[in-house]
Amino acid sequence: MPSLPVKNRLKVLRAEHDWSQAELADQLGVARQTIVALEAGKYAPSLPLAFRISRVFSKPVEEIFDADSAE
């Protein structure tokens, strides 16, 4: 079953930290293309990746991702 798109605040949070997509990708241990797809809402992160993103931004997962928008 394909992943449903999930709205997120990644682009805004990344801009607040003045990080490039490549810098965020390096911190998360993923490819820059993964960040591109996440920000575009074309990819829903795995649970472990969502938790890593949460830790990097020091915010709860619920403040970064809006699962209700995917329904």
C-alpha cells in the first residue's frame, strides 16, 4: 500500500535554522532527495525518520507533521 502524503512544516523549520536541504539531510542521515520529497509532500517518512526529525528540531512529531491532512 503506497504512503499517503503527509503535510509538514519541514521547509519552515529548516528556514528558521538557516539550513539547506543538504545540511538537514546530512544531520538526518538521508539523501537530499528525501528532504525534497518530504517538503513537497510526496513522501511520508518512516516512523524512525519522523522521530529523528523531531529530535533534530527539538519539537514533538505532532508539531512537524499533520497526519490528519492525509485522510
